[in-house]
Amino acid sequence: KEVYAFLKKAMKLLTVDKPFRGPEKFVEGDFKYLNEVRGSVNSFKGEEKIYFKEQEIYQLTYHGGLIN
């Protein structure tokens, strides 16, 4: 339950230049969120991870882009 509350906070911090999931990095307490994305709005892929006390507890691979 705490993981998804933390993930929601991270996802609200996305940037205008890379509006994919969350920011590159967000840390709060013992939680750390990392997001690595490649590409542009036209075509992108990325991976996000959440760590709790330096142990990986969540991982998601995602992709997307504009549809012609």
C-alpha cells in the first residue's frame, strides 16, 4: 500500500520535456524512485524502479508514442 502511495507522488512530478510516468529521480524517506526513459513523445520506452532501504521492490517497463 505504501509503495503505490509513493508511486503516485512520484508520478505527479513529471516534467514538461519528458512527460512519461515520473521524474528521473525522487526520494522520500526510505523510498527512492528512478525512471529512465529514451525517445520522444513520438516513440518512447522506459523503465521505472522503486527501492525501499536500497532494496528493489518494484519495477515496470513501459513504452508508447503517438498514433498516426
